[in-house]
Amino acid sequence: MRLTPTAIQALAGEYVLGTLRGRARSRFEEHMRSDRAVAAEVARWEAAITPLAESVAPVEPPKRVWSGIEERLRPRAARPASGGFWRSFGMVAGGLASVLLAFFVYISSGPRGEPLFVAVLADTAPRMVVSMHQPDLLRVRVVKPWGGMDKQSLELWAMPAKGGAPRSLGLVTNAMGDTMIKIAGNDPRVQDVNALAVSMEPMGGSPTGQPTGAVVCQGMIAPVKRA
Amino acid sequence: MTLDATQARLAGLLAKAALGDRVAFAELYRATSSKLFAVSLRIVRERPLAEEALQDSFVNIWNHASDYAQAKSAPTTWMTAIVRNRSLDIVRRTREEPDVDDALSVNLVDESAAPPREAEARAEAHSIQHCLGELDAEQRQTIALAFFHGLTHSELAEHLRRPLGTVKTHIRRGLLKLKDCLMRTGDVERG
């Protein structure tokens, strides 16, 4: 059952304020998950009301809170394809057919020989297919470019399997088609990596050598054959 | 949405955390935890519960850092919403016998009427404070109590010594006025 616009407005305000409680709160959260209009109204109220919290005088939490958090953090890259970071992978599982199709077209029109590894990078839909070819070619095929990113660059990162800092592989052109990056199969940046991600950076790439902007798509690496 | 320098730095840290960078995540914690702890403490009122809320929230922030890119809000807004939600969940679980007056140690009217304390307080904080100032005193007090201290309708009625229906009306009308005011100042899109 969908909520009326009036109900959405009233309930979203009380949800963010905190006075919507108990089962009404849980029910409303279900509406938030299933109805974009509800989620958008909650986001508007959050943006409006939540900055009030800025006026609260800070209180330093005890050190044990951070230790407790650290213990509970799972290493990001070593995680299997479920949970937070890789959840978008699950979200695209439904679009698997199109991924396979893109991959098939891709392989059949690719450079000669099997790639060393491939990865399909996605947000809510597949965005690009990346493959590493011998002797020294990384090919990034964008299948769904982003709109409204004229003043930004897309930067491709390799994620070490054991965690740690992402390694920049270079910039990717935000347009349908291929970006070729010259990189050797034995380059240290692509050793022991299990995922690739793309972040949105200032024109020309990250000024710091580490991602500074939002992650716009990501995907696990599937090894095809040994180098 | 444009972000000021502080918010842009926090957004950068969140992006790195999304990619598994623990050093960046630790920096994000140092930059935001004392504010967020204070927000939680007012709602849950006991330090051990606020510690639990903060810990759960930061684990959540780590696990969902990649979702922030889609959130379209300032990093502090996104993180504060996570902490407030978790704190409200914890309150719901633990606070069976409301003992509102004993626990409230802060002068709420002063708090809701005060301008932001930090010189660098953001424009959004300024407009919500301004718009809160446009409400009548009872509406303002009711809404501030609910926001800062996580009081339910019946706790508000008890604390303010007003009938439940009156409290609900203050909230409903106060929220509508707030939204009108925020739309005038351009802080909330029409939706």
C-alpha cells in the first residue's frame, strides 16, 4: 500500500524528528525502502532538521569506543561478495544476463588471446568491463557512461586483496568505448589485487595519489589464467 | 549541493573508507566522534548506551560508506542521521519507564533559541535555527525536546504537562511551519 503525499510529508517529518516510534517507525522504514518518494522526503527532512545537531556541545567519547569499532571492522577487500561494499554486486545480480552479454560481445571482439583477468564494474548497473591482456595492456570498456561529469575525471584503482591503500591505474574516459592503459602484467600495482573501483576526481585525477572523491562503480576481479 | 572545506574533507575520508582505507576512517572518527557522541548521549542519556550507539553507528558507517555517494547530503548530516536512528533504536529497547525530568539536565528553551555556537556553523544549521526561531515558544520547545532528547509523544506530554493531543498538534504544526520557512530560505526543495 502506498502512502498519500500528505501522509508521507507528515510521517517523514516525525520520523526524522524521532517522534515516530515503535511499529509505526518500522512500518514507515519499510515504506522508505520500497517507495522512492518516501525515501526522498525523508532525505529532505534530514537535510533540513539534522544540522540542528551542530549546536550540541561536543563530548569526547572514551578511547575504548574506537578500539571496539576497530575490532568489529572487517577487512574490506578480503570480504566475499556480500555485505556493505559489495552489496551493489548483489544489486546487479538481476542484471547478470546483460553483464554476460556485454562480456561475451567484449571477449569476442577483444585482442587475441585470453585476458589474465576481467572485472565488471557496476553501481546499480554495469558501467564498464576491465580486462588485463598480455603483454602489457589493460583495456577499460565503458558500457554506460555517466552524465553531468564534465568537470571531473574518472580514476581507476586496484584494491589490494589484503586491504591497504588503493593503487591508481590511471584515468578512464567517460564515454562509450575503450580506454587503453599500458601496464605490464607483472606491474606491482596489479599483483595481489582482488577488486577494481572507480572514483570521481578533480580534472586530471586525484591530487593526492589516493581517492579523494566518491566511488562511482566497483567490481571483483575474476582471474582467467595465470601470467 | 555545495560542500564547504570541512565537509569536502569529510566526504573525501568517507570515499577512502569506502575503498577500505582504515587510516582515513580513523581520521573521520577523530573529526566527528565527539559531536556525534554528544548527540547520542542526549537521546540515550547514559554513557554506556551512548558508547554502544556510537560504536554500532561507526561500524555501520564503515559498512555503508560506499552508499554515501548516493546520499546527496553533507557528510555530517548523513552520519548524524545514522547515529540518531541507532540511538532511538537503543532508547526504544531500554527505556521502559520514562523518567524524563530527572534525566534532563540541559536548559532546553535556551538551547533551542541559541544561535549556533561555532563561528563556522554551516549555512544549513543557520537556517534551521532561524526557522526554529519563527515558531511559537511551545512549538519550539516541543520540537527541540523531541529532536535533542528523543522524547516520545507521551514523554513530551508528561514533561510539558500538556495533553497528548496538544503535544501532537504542536509537533505537526511546528514541523509544517518549519518546512515552509526552510523552503522560503531555499534550504529544502519543494517535494
